[in-house]
Amino acid sequence: MEQIKIFDTTLRDGEQSPGASMNTEEKIRVAKQLEILGVDIMEAGFPLASEDDFNAVSEISKIIKNSTIAALARALPKDVERAGEAIKDAKKGRIHTFIGTSNVQMEKQFNITKEKAIQLSVDAVKLAKTYTPDVEFSAMDATRTDIDFLYNILEKTIAAGATTVNIPDTVGYTLPEEFGKMIKGIKKNVPNIDQAIISVHCHNDLGLAVANSLESIKNGARQVECTINGLGERAGNAALEEIVMSLKTRRDHYGEFETNINTTKIIRTSRLVSKLTGMRVQRNKAIVGKNAFAHESGIHQDGVIKHRATYEIMNPKDVGLEESDIVLGKHSGRNAIKQKLAKLGIKADDEAVNKFFPVFKRIADEQKEVSDKEVLNYFKKHKMLDLE
Ligand code: KIV
Ligand code: ZN
């Protein structure tokens, strides 16, 4: 098996999404949960950005023992020094330094030449190495970067000591096939690439962050950067739970790859992040949405009750749910009602179910869901409640 390192950036890129900020205490709670989840690396923040960010990275560094703590730094001495200071107590600490490498960012934002970008990056990596042996370099906006320049800056930063080189699709622009080829090209054309791990960091502007990350793994990436619930700038980052469950569920396709993630902790982690950031998870979000393991239509309910695999490709227990949810609504059939009654402890024969059925359909037509309470009330009212 080949190990894919999971680099979680919920506390940095995720927290950068509008409305998602957390205080230090909240970040520590998330960090502890990420450690339980089994992330290899957690990016705890951007220490130069604010005093709060510095404190959070510093506190998390003191507490977390199993995961590596990464601190983000622009390729500038003051950033790297601050990041180095913040992770000084970490059992395993990493400095993650970055610079924009696309023409548009170098010319229009940072006002630097290609030579200057290389020099700043090499100097930043060398300085970072004085704090920790574990240094990551990111070529921001790599997917819109001149490819020969990208090969060149990766080669120079690896020679300077970078142990991981990250290829961000910063603006979520790339397509799976294209990105796969890019990673393959990096493996082939960067002469010292075997001295570093290739990482990817995909944003979801076109809804392709997970697909791009998975394609990159097939082509040589061995670290993926992602967030819980796909939180992150704009449309978010690649969702950790989707990448991990894709690798696990489609082992037939991704056979040789595995992660250290304890998938049974996914739901708990998702809910904690949602609660602390105030960012609600859409109901139909893959893996962690309320509907991801819920069935409402009669035909699906009937199938799942008879045999789970008829309409479920994952076992809900694998992500930390007790079981899938049979939701009673206007599409539900008698079989689902019978199962629900049994679950609620109501003994009802076929006649009782037949009597209830039209009433149930009327309620379901009027509202979206029929709650357990409404079912119980009906059977109480009709003195048919015979609790087992
Ligand atoms: O999206 C991006 O390019 C980033 C970098 C700082 C890695 O978040
Ligand atoms: Zn990002």
C-alpha cells in the first residue's frame, strides 16, 4: 500500500472563508478533534496575519503530539521567523512558505520578476530550515504558471531544502485530466523531485477540487491538502471526507493508496467544525450532509430495508453514523412505515398500517416530512399504541 498524507487546512484556509473565523479556544478544540481523526499534518494558521493567529498556532503546537503542525508564511523573512517562533514547541513542526508564481500574480500583484520570485523562495526555504527540517514550498497559482518556470522554481526550492512541494490550484481553474498531466510532468521534468513529496491543494470554484485531487494522486501526488466540509476561500477547498471516502470506497480503482484517517470520526469532526464556525453543511453534501445517508422515496426505502447495498455504496458506520435514516415523506411506502413503527416500539398489524397509510399520505402531502412525534401521536390518539 502507498500512503497518502492528509494535510488538513481547516484551521487556516478553512478559517479564511468569510464568516468562519474561530477564536483560539475553538481552534484548539478543532485541532484535538483533527488529531483524533488522524490527519498527518494540520495547518494551524498564518502566524504573521494576527496576534490571535500566532497564539493559536503556538498553543496548538504545545498540545498536539501525533500530527505535524504547519504554520503558513509568505516567502519573506519576517513571515518565516514568526512561523518558526509559533511552532517552536511542536513535537513535529513544519513551515509552509509560498509565493505567487503565475505571470498575472507576479506582475499585477507582487510586482516581482521570475528571478526575484526564485530568490525570495530559496531564501525563505533556507531560513525556514534553520527552524525545522520539515519545510514545504507552495507555488501559488501553479495551474496558471508558465510550466518551465514552475519546474525551475520547484527544482531550486528542493535544492534549498524543501521536503514537500505543493502545487496549488489556487483559483480552482484546472480540470482533472489537465491537472493529472501537470503532476506527471513535474515528476518527469524536475530533476530532483525524488527528494520531495508532491502535494496538491485544490480549490473548488468549478466544483472539481476533489476530482482534481484524486487525479493528482494517480499521477504521483502523495500529499493532499483539504478541509473538513470543504470549507475554504470562495467555493472552498477539496473536502477531506470526500477524498478519503473515495479512496476507501473505490479501492478497486485506487487500490494501492491508503490514508491514516479514522473514517469513523468523520461525522463528529464535521459537526464540530460546522458548530464552531457557524458554517452550516448543505443537506445533500456528500458524506456529511444530513441527506447523505437518508432515504425518502418508497422504492429506495424498500430496497435499503431489504438489503442496504441496493442503494448505499458506503456503510454509514464507516463514517461514524449509527445507521442510515429512513425519512417518512410523501414518497415513502408501507414498508418504510412498518420499519419506522417497529423502531418507535409501536406494534401495528397490517390492518393498522393500512388505516394509517392514507392519513400519513395526507400529512406528508401537506408538509415535507412526517416526524416521529406525529406518527406516535396518531397511534396514541387511536389507542393503537402498544409499546413493545
Ligand atoms: O490556495 C492557495 O494557493 C493557498 C496557498 C497559500 C497554498 O492557500
Ligand atoms: Zn488555498
